[in-house]
Amino acid sequence: MLKSIAFFSGAALMGLEIAGSRVLAPYFGSSVFVWGSLIAVVLAALSLGAYTGGRLADRMPTGPPLAALLGVAGLMAFAMPWVAAAVNRAVFLMNLGPRGGPLLASVVLFTIPGVALGAVTPFIIRLLAERVDRIGGVAGTVSALSALGSIVGTLGTAFYLIPAMGVGHILYLIGAVLLVLSAMALRGVYSRTEPAGDTR
């Protein structure tokens, strides 16, 4: 179940990023500044999420916090079609220029879901790691599954979903997937009391 969550959360993340370019386009176009802003913000959010998620997982290595992270990202994806136009309009009216406008809009719209999804991988690694001498293999497997999911999410969104449906429907689909993953994590209630280094 956790490996499935790693795969599909990676797919949802990249689907959200690809769809994000369409969210920003009506006000800021699709220039290199828009893509640069979006990619930079997502990467920064993933870095912060990985940092905080790893520490949260060490303190609370159970299913509910992981479910909460996925749930937050899912709800943000659901809300984006409703709030994106207002955010973009407000930022556009600030006249921050072709660089500052899309950068600020990306920060407002994509930081929270990016941080939440960035925390998922270290959380899953912590939940799967039973022995210190196996953490490398666990981390490699989870990272690989997340990366494969990201490839599927990128190609699936760019090649199929965007031509077939509107951006709003794509965001609703991503939100639904993340909420299903949240429910999966919540049902698998983990209560590990021993540290990962215990080899008994």
C-alpha cells in the first residue's frame, strides 16, 4: 500500500505541476519565466517538504500524519480551480513584471501542496524501514517508485489529460486521487513504537 502511495503521489505531483502551467497562462502566458517560476517553486517546496517530512516521520511514524499530508494536498488541488483566478488577478494587478508576477503567483498557489507532497517520500521510507542496514534499499525503492509515478503523471497529463479535458477537471481528478491515497494511509493505521535502528 505504501509503495502504491509513493507511485501515485509522484504522479499527482507532476500532474499538478503540468496543469499549473495552464493555471498561470491566462494572466502570465506560457513564457520561460512562467515555467522557470513554477519549476523553482515546486522544487523549493519539495525540498522544504522533504526536510520537514523526515523529521515529522521520526517523531510520529504512524499512518494518520501521512494521511493528513495527502489530504491537505488533495484539498488544495480541489480548491485551486476556485481560487486561482482571484490569486492570479490580484498578483497581475501588482504589476510585478514578467518575472515577479508568475513567481509570486506560483508561490501562493503551489507552495502548500508542494510541501505536503514533498513530505510523503521520507514519511513512507520511515514507515517501511525496519532495520538500519536496509534503509538504503527501502529509500531507493520508494524514490524510484515516486520518480516512475512522476514520469507517468507528466506524460499522462501533457499527452492525454490536457487535450481531453479542462484544467479544472484535471485538478479535481488529482485532488480525488490524493484523497483516496489519504484514506488508504489512514486505514493502514501504523503504530511503530520501536526505532528503525532496532534489529531484534
